[in-house]
Amino acid sequence: MPELPEVEATRRGLDPSVRGRRVTAVRVRERRLRWPVPERLERELPGTVLAGAERRAKYLLLPAGPGTVLVHLGMSGSLRRLPDDTPIGPHDHVDLALDDGHLLRLRDPRRFGAVMWVTGDPSLDPRLAHLGPEPLSEAFDGAYLHAVSRGRRARVKSLLMDGTVVVGVGNIYASEALFAAGVHPHRAAGRVGRERCDRLAAAVKEVLAAAIEHGGTTLRDYAGIDGRPGGNAVRLAVYGRSGEPCLRCGASVRLTRRDARATYHCPGCQR
């Protein structure tokens, strides 16, 4: 599933190519995505000029005139910039045609993605209004993590993946950050002390920033706007390495499954 680094890498690739471009047409071939693609998108978006590409959590935002195109990549989606005459594939659901002869195409085999049209302030949209701070912002640090975790019996990994606490830290990067900070993923969040919260918040920032720099992590479906996979998978320290020796201490990396999610950790390094 595309997580924050993959969405941010997509945003960085999109921004210079869509800024100032006029949308000439919207083509919807499959309306039944995570939320139905609104018919207003086809009526109101053509003729508007895109102001660039922004991101909030795992959502891409394309401000355009009176509204904002809100895109979510779901579990298997990608947004690609292609020549307007590119043949249509079986999972190519929505095209935004631009005045430079290119288009933005949502490809989503599992159809958990979304393309929405939001008028007014997008931060007030119900999908965004309840979200916590961005992990790479100054609002997210050890002091905040320590304060928000007090009294919580939920596992610290679950806390990191709670979008109302901090956005965009999905399964891969939560596992990697916890390893980097030496914190066991199943420890109760309320039992993680201030010093460890400082280390963990810093690790979250470092892990995400490095993944963005390497174009995100491709394990199965993710590709950037040019169709190329992200290059961060080779940098993963524990995720997907069950049974392999820990890069730090040599103990075997363990895999556990809880709440239908795979969690990887080192029993020697993480306490």
C-alpha cells in the first residue's frame, strides 16, 4: 500500500509538471472506487488551471480554481503522467487531460483509491479534518509523542499508525522506525518513556525522509509518475526480513501477525 513516502514522491514528481497546466477533459471509465467519482468533477474541473500538487497525509491535493482534486492511491493505485494517446489498460479508471498533450491517469487494480472534487477549504473535508500532525513537521516530536501516548494501553506500533495521532506512518515505516529507535512494537504506548519517545519521533522522521529521497518503497504495485518502482526496498532493515540476521546484532528477525498486519522486529535490539 502506498504510504507517505510514496505519496510524497508522487507529489514531488507531479508538482512541476502540472503547475499552471489547464485541464482540458476528465474521462471516467470506472466510477466505483473507494468513494464514487462525483459527476461534478467532469462538469466543473475542465477549463480550470492546476496550481500545483500538494499532500496531506496519504492524500494528493491538486488545487484548481474553485475546488481541489483529492486523490487517494488506496492499496494498489498509482498516478502517472502519460502522453494523451497512451493506450488504456484494464485498471486505468480516471484520466485528467492537460493542455500540454499529457494526462494524469489513476491506475488502481483493487479500486480502493479515490478521485474526489472538493470545493471550499479542503482541510475541512471530513476525510482530512480529523487527521493528526504531519510526521515531518515541527508539530511532531518526542514531547508530543510522549504526551499523546500517556495512559494508552494500545501497542506503540498501533499508536504510530493511528492517523488521528500522526499521519502517514504505515506498516512498513512504523516497523522500520521502531527498529531504528530500539523500541519493541508490542510495548504498550503508555509505557514508552520520554527518552525513548524522543528517539522514536526522530527515527520516524529519519526513516520517512530517507524513503522519500529514494523514491518510496515498491514491494508489489507501487510506481512513481514515470512508472518506475521506488528504490527504498533495498534499504529496509527489518520489514520483510523474517528469519534473516539482524543487521545490528545478528539475532533472527521475527515476524508476528496481529490485527491482520505483519510486524517485523529484532528480539535482540528492540525492548
